[in-house]
Amino acid sequence: MQTNAIVEKAILQAENYCARSEKCASDVEQKLYDWGFEPSIYEEVIRYLTEHQFIDSKRYARAFANDKFRFNKWGKHKIKMALAQKKIENSLIMTALSEIPEREYFEIATTILNAKLIELKRKESDLYKIKAKLYNFAASRGFESNIVNKIFSMD
């Protein structure tokens, strides 16, 4: 009976946690750990939350990709790595990334990379160093090198 009470308490806390914003299974597992629950109940809690649609990996991947792209201005590679770290299936990651509009993706990448280019030109005169720093910046934001190549060809 004690075990069921513990599981019910964990489920209740996890439901409240999931109700505030979109969460994935690994987020919930981390919270259960933080709250001091035994790992032996994680699977049961996750199963319950999934069955009752408190967590949904597909919905989470779509929301995460959209938010990180729109608000944080992350590139697809960085979003992909972050979702993989959260143990989201690769097929769900690819689906979420495919929903990012290509035109908007290129426009945002162009905007932030052009801003960085202007900043770099103020500090550096060597075109080779500017290009290297811009590629590094793009990579740190998760943008592909072909995006940088397109921007340079437009310059």
C-alpha cells in the first residue's frame, strides 16, 4: 500500500509539472529524481503520463523545435542535438525540423549572421579570420555551413 501511495504522489506532482508547459519523458524523469523519488517508479509514472496525454514525444518535439527556432534563433543542428539529448526518437526530431519553414529559416539565419558579420568587420580586417569566426558562430547557433556560404555569395 505504501508503494501505491508513493506512486500516486509522484503522478500527482508530475501531472502538475506537465500541466504548466510541454515536457518530455526525460524532463519528468529528471524532476522525479530531483524530488527524491526512487528510480523504480519512473517507468510507471511515465507510462501513466503518456497514456493520459500529459506527455507526448511528438507534440514535445514540435513545440521544442518551434520555440527554439523562433525565440532563441537556434539552427536545425542545435535543435536536433538538444532533442536527441532529451532522448526523443530521431524520426520525431526529423518531422519536427521539417515543419520549420525553409524561407523563414534562411531569413532568420541571414539576419543573425549578417548582424554578426557587421560586428566582426568592426573588430577585424582580415577576411579569412572574419569568415572563420562567422562559421564558428553559425555552428555554435546550430546553422549549417551551406547557410553561411549562401550569405557570403550574396555579400
